[in-house]
Amino acid sequence: MPSYMVTAINVGSFNLGEADRVLSIFTAERGLIKAIAKGARKPGTKMAGRSDILCVNELLLSKGRTFEIITQAQTVDSFPKLRTDLSRLSYGLFYAELTNAFSQGLEDDPKAYLDFLMNALQQLSNSELSPIHLSLNFQLKLLEFLGVKPELTFCIYCREVLHDYNLSKFNVELGGIVCTACFQQGRQSQVSEHHPDHDELEHEHGMLSRGVHITPLVWKTIILADAGSVAESSNKAPVVVSEQAQRLIQAYVEHKAGKRLKSLDLLGKFKDLNNSKQSAES
Ligand SMILES: [Zn+2]
């Protein structure tokens, strides 16, 4: 049976049979693979720990019929610190979910992506910087890897340079920000009379008036996170602005993935719980 070595991170799993687990692993050599970790659900076995989500292993794989089979495993990193902080861990799980969702687009240079992901998880686990801002930076870099990064400095329609005073909507379908002038043009064409010859143009103009309003603070937060100035953006942006920026970029990422991403839902629920507790106490 032909065997081969890979360096891989666990980004998902499901149970198989009595005691086995099928892992989704993103490998430096071949991108995303599914592989069976035999006996991984028996408590106390080494394979149980090594099959944990976000664990990085050197694996010896042999070819299987449906899934590859893990025959040897050696852990490289398991980010233990990340597992002690629910908020940071949730962002780590979000990175894993993103890797799964976009794995096909990352297969050109899987090693570069794995290095980038491991580096991002190290940062998430060891730095004091806000996980929201780290994740904004991660998502924008991921979109760059995929070649679908949103346009952040020019109006997506007329190419006018964006400033604090001419921002209007962030439009996920168009892939960027629409300036105030284009937004107004879109609004006007919606109320003007319908011309049968101009269907396409009207459709295009109709698009310009859609999207989520973007404030100058949210815009600057995204620009700073994109430029890698994560420290600066975390220090400057109030929490509510950071959360708006995260929601906006996540909505764009979900549009590209064609599905909802759920890893951060739990965090939102905890936050709602804390807020209602605080207001009940005060
Ligand atoms: Zn414009």
C-alpha cells in the first residue's frame, strides 16, 4: 500500500463507526484531504489528542478507498493557550471553518496557506491584540489569497477615490464600496420611468442603491486591519465599531462562500447573555 508524509492541520471531523473519527485536514502538500484516525474516540489514546481541531501534525497516510488512513502521527503544535480562552478559540474555529469553506481556492499553493494559517493561529493565541482585529486581518488576507479581496480605496463603480465624506454603502455583490454620488444615481434611476431598452443599465443602477451603510470609523478600521496595522486599529476603534467591521467583512466572506459561517454565533449568544445579566443587575 503506497504511503506518504504530510504536514496537516485539523479543520473539521465527524465520527465513524464505534471508535474512529474522519478528519478534514488541510495539508501543505495536497490541500484539503479526509483521513481516518482509527481509535481516535477511545479516551486516553494518543490519537484522541492528535485528532483535536486545530492540532498540527506530521502524518503518515496510506491510500484508502474512500478516505486516506492515518498510520502514524506526531504533533507539531496544538496551540494549548488558545484552548483556554473561549473568545480566542471561537476565532480559531472560525479560521478552520473558513479553510474548509474555501479549500478549493487554496490548492494552488497549499504550503503558503498552511504557513499563513499557522502564523495567524500563533498570533491569535499569543498576542494581546484584539481577536476581532486579528480576524479582520486574517479574512482580508485570505480573500487576497483567493483573488477576491473587496475594493476598499476606490468607489467600485466610478473609481473615485474614497474619503471620509463620500462613503455610502458596502455592497457584497459588487465587491466593494459605492460612493455617495453613485448611490444617489442608483436611487434616482429606481424612481425614474422604466425604459424597456435600458433594462441592463437599470439593473446595474439598482445595484448601486443596495448594501450596508459604512461609516468612516468602520471603513478606517478595515483599512488599518488590511494594512496589517492591527495594533493601531485595535487601540483606536471602539468595540461597537470593531464588531460592525467584523460583521461587514464576514457578510462579504459568506457571500463568496455561498453559505453562513457559524463559528462566531456562540460568542454573540454569550455576549447577549452577559448584556442581559448586566442590565438585570443594574
Ligand atoms: Zn462612485
